[in-house]
Amino acid sequence: MGWLRELSVDQQISLLFVIVFGVLGLVTLGAFFFSLRERNSSAAARDMRFKRDLRAAWLGATVFWLSWVSGPLGATLLFGLLSFLALREFITLMHTRRSDHRSLLAAFFVVLPLQYALVGNRNFDLFTVFIPVYAFIAIPVISALAGDPERFLERNAKIQWGIMVCVFGLSHAPALLLLDFPQHAGQGAFLVFFLVVVAMVAQVTQEGLSRWLRRRPLARAISRSFSWRAWLLGAVAGALAGTALYWVTPFKPWQAFSMGLIAAGSGLLGEFVMKALKKDVGVRFWGNRTLTHEMPDGSTVTAGSDSAGAVAGSSLSQAGLTGAVGLLDRIAPLAFAAPVFFHSVRWYFQLRG
């Protein structure tokens, strides 16, 4: 496949888009004809899940295309918007109080824009510590100034965790666009595409194999399908998909396999962690439609909050929480895989920016 590397950047981009959208178009056409057949209820449910995943694939491909067309600045703004929406979904299902409003405003309108501004300016050394160090200290200080000690640690930990996943983790994806590889200038978008494909293939493979592998789950209370065997096979599948894409990256085949294995494995573990968080708040999927109820003490609780009690449980059907998959469900593996992949690439190739 050496001739593929000899193509110009524009030719590689054109070929990549033809392959991606061509495959999606064929799959969509096949799914349409297949849906014309009569199906039972269980098969219809599987068809709905497949169509949902197919729509997500179209969305991911479109986001990648927009990232490339709009350039590094546009891609940074685009991922910043995704972080904003994902953080909104996360906070919606968390227990908050009126005293947390200033902390939430700081998270959405100070921490998030500054993080992406540091990415856009290539301040890699600062953007990697801005949230884990400075925002980690600033958020509880702002909360403490509100003078409300009720469940202080829990409330601030949830806000900090949401910022880490939705902002810090996801901001590493557009940072890949700005890495300067010798003799591979202008091909940063391919690294984003590589990461997205690897994470998606690993996730789909693990979900598919977990239905066939009759093994005792490692953490039944969190997931009845997660096992080390399914995780390993999913990570290997993602690594093989990355190896097939080595020609659009600065990697050699064995490097593409190694980096793909790292990204896929960390993404799958991140998805498992997010399942634990969903179990904690009592929902199946993340989403921005939920019940909000203000308690007499001034706190705001949701259908997923443990303090909502019987009010949330009895009104769940009225909350609009119908099981629709949210944005955070789709980007959670990417949010965990992106920082691991970014720093692995930057460390191995000794890149400064």
C-alpha cells in the first residue's frame, strides 16, 4: 500500500471520504431493503438499535468532514460545542443545589472556553494541566464561597468529574489536529479520523461479542456483558482497524496497531466507567430530557438523583426519559481514549506541538 502514501494530501482526503461515505451509503441502502421484510418484535428492536448506531456513524463521519473543511479553528470550535452539550447532559442528571450555580457557570463559561483556547493556541503544556490542577482547585473554592456545606464533597466531585470527561478528555481530539509531524504536515485530521474509527470499531465489536460469549461478567451490578475476553477482542479489533488505516497516518503498520490497541482499550474501559456512573444516577442512557424537582431546602434533584426519592420514581414516565441515547453515550469512549492516545503519540514521537 505504499502508493497510497505517495498520494497528495488532497488526494488522500478525497479517497478517504469516498470510502467512508460510500460504505455508509451501501450499508444504509442495505438496511432499507432489509427493513422491508416482516420482522417479529425482538428483530424489530434489533433493527432499531442498528438504525440508531447507523445514524451515529453518519453523524461521526459528518463531524469529521466538517472538522476538515473548517480547519483547525473550526474543528476546535466544533469540539468545544460537543463538550458544552455533553457537559450539559452530564450535569442534568447530577444532584445540584442553588449554591452550585456559580460553580456551574464557571465550568461552562470560563473553564470550557479557556481549555479550548489553550488548545487552539497550541499551549499543550498548559492545556494538559489547566483543568486537573487549576480548575480542580478553583471549582471547590467558588462553591465554598457560596457558604453551603451540605454534601459539599459529593457535589463538587461530580462537577469536577464532568469537566474532566466532557471538557478535558474531549479537548484532546482537536489537539491532534495541531500536532506537527515531520514530513507529514497538514495531516492532523487523519489522526482524529483514526481515533474515531478505532474507538467505534472496538465499541461495536465488544458489544456484539458480549452477546455471544457466555462468560460470567466481571461486575454484574454495573454491566452484565463486560468481561476481559470481550474487552480484549474489542481492543484487538480496533487495533486491526487502525492498522488498515496506517496509510493515512504518520505511523508504520506496527505503530498503527500499537496506538490503535492503546486507544481502543482505554476507550472501552472509559465506556465501562460511564456505565457505572449511569448506574449510580439510575438511568440507562445519558440525555438532556429528565425530571427536575426543586426540594424545600433549595436543592435541585433529578430523576437520576438518589435524593429525588419517591418523587422521581413515580414521575419517571412523565420526565421524558424514554431511553433515547444521548450525546455522551456516543462520545464517552472517545473522551477517555483521546487523552491517552494524544499523549502516547506525543511521547513516542517526541513532538513539541
